[in-house]
Amino acid sequence: MTKPEEELPPWLWPRAAYVHIPFCAHHCGYCDFAIAAGRDEFIERYLDALTAELTTLHESQPVQTLFLGGGTPTHLSAAQLERLLSALLRWLPLVPEGEFSIECNPDTLTTDKIAVLADYGVNRVSLGAQSFHADMLQTLDRAHDPTEIARAVERVRRRIDNVSLDLIFGVPGQTAAQWRDDLARALALKPDHLSTYGLTYEKGTPLWKRRQRGLVRALDEDAELTLYTLAIDTLEAAGFEHYEISNFAQPGRQCRHNRVYWANEAYFGFGMGAARYVLGRRELNARDLQHYIKLCLSDKSPTWQSEELPSWERARETMAVQLRRAEGIDRAAFLRQTGFDLDTVASNALAPCVEQGLLTDDGRGIRLTRRGKYVADAVIERLL
Ligand code: SF4
């Protein structure tokens, strides 16, 4: 992958990179990410393969944001993390003031690992707290104990000050009181950023199978909406900006890397199952661990799927993701990025959505109203 000679806009040439580390101590019941649980004997070979994939860049590509996700990147030992980070920064050096995020689980963050992360310039930690209630964590089949969350935050903050917490709502049996308590306990840790995700039952996961067998009951839509509105009210009252449907940040602490996805801009992706979007082409790497390793170590491309969307499809996709942002879609910027007029892409669904109070339109651009956010997926579907 060689950088073109001319300076390309951020929707064509990446200023962001995602790197996937699939290893986890155990497989949580709701998870359908590309993971490798209990397969630690492959970690060193995986790092060999990942380094081989990075060398396909041919020359180092400075980036403004780096995101190490998984899996659980901090499942690696301190020495393995050091190996990973030095390879990454050789090929994807971070510009000064760049954002370098890592996803972690509370039970994996030892002092020596945090020291390695901080020494290599990681400056943002996203912690998978999910819940502060032991019974909810058990339903989600998470491995950590609620008491580990505060300890992990405290340990991280000694070296890295930008901390985000992930929380899940809509867990079977979850009450509004429990969720209110989760939010309060998260806020007590003074996070810079919070992501609140509604639980989804992905086909084939253990949780989905348990629901199929009637062993767990999903919350109904009204109950979920109650929990979502509770999150918005509580977090906004605590000074957080609700800057994306599922994401809240203190001023200046929005996740710059994820904003690249919601702008539909380009990004590199490395590792098993990783996605990338470069020069208008979407690609996905092999999702099988051994297959990915074998391909990379035999100088073959790990790309499993590749498609170049027609410009009209790219414009529709841009509209769908940009609408997730609090600032919505700016007509002039949309035209510049996609070559299409927003009103043509949204066709005649725009005006009815405004009339029904789901969108606001101030002439410059459109954005979801609060009511629109509750049914964001349906609004986006109507516009497409
Ligand atoms: S720790 Fe995260 S990535 Fe790993 S199995 Fe659990 S939810 Fe999936």
C-alpha cells in the first residue's frame, strides 16, 4: 500500500489506523467479534503475522489516531505488548498531539502493562466495565468482578489521564434502578468519556442460544428506551456531550478515532478480521486465526473481502453514518465529500421526517432531534 504522490482528502487516504488483537481470556456470551479465546499459544506467531502485514505499507505512514482494539489487547503480557507497540510505531508513527487508544478489560490491567502502554505513547484507555452489578456481569458472562473497575481506573490514571468506560444496558432482568446505579457508579470514577451500548443478541452467540431456548428474556423496546433516555438525562446533567448516538464525552474528550468512522473517512486496518477503507475500497481481513497467520507469513494478502462501492452508494453510506453524530450532516461538506447533494440522496423522506419531529433542518444541514435519536435506525432507513 503506497501513499499516492498528491495530497488526498481524509475520506480517500487514511489519517487513522485500527489494529486488531483477537486474544481474550474467555469468550463472553454476547460477543460475536473476531476473537481467539483460550488460544494464547498463538500470540507470538500472531505478532509475527501482524508485523508482516504492517510491512506491506512499504513505508511508514504517520497517523493522527491509532486504535488498538480486540479482543483484549491487554491480554498480552507486558513483553508482548512492548513488541507489538514497537512494530506499530515503526510503521504507523503517531503525529504529535495524536490520539492513541487501547481497549482493555479491568482484570488485565497490571501496573507493568500500563507502564509499557504509557511509555509507548498510549494516551487514551477504553475500559470494558459493562456493569457494576455482579449479577448483570454474570448474565453477560463477563470474567471480571465489579470491584476491579475502580481499581483499574485508579491504576491507569497514575500514567494515562484520558479514560473511557463502556457500559451495556438492556441486560435481561436489568431494572431502571440498577442502570441508574451503574451510571452513578461510572460517574463517580470521573471518566472523560462514556459509551453506552444496548445489548444485542447476535445470531449464534451463547446468549442468543440461551434466548432461543427461553433461558433468558430480552427486555422489551419500551424498557430499553427508558434505560436509554435515563442515560442521556443522567450523563447530560453531569456535563457530558451526547456527541453520537451511543457516546458521551466531557468537552474536548470525544474519541477522535471513532469520529473518523462516523464521518465515513478513510482508515487503515490491520490484524485478523480487521476492516479498512482506503481509496474508496472497503476490505475485510480473514477472520480465522490460523488462516490469517498462515497468509501473512507466506507473503499472501490476508484480505478476505474487498469491494469498491459506486459513488452513489458511498454517498448513501456517508449520510447513514454522519447522521449518528450530534452535529448531523452539513450540506456543503457533504457535497464536497461525496459529490452528491444531500437532498437528492435523502430524496423525499427528509421533509416528512422533519415534519414528524425526528429531524431538524436549519438550511445548512440536518440533525436528529432527541425523539429522532430514540428511533435513529428507523430514521436512517427511511432516508436511504
Ligand atoms: S472481552 Fe470483549 S472481545 Fe473478548 S470475548 Fe468478551 S466482549 Fe468479546
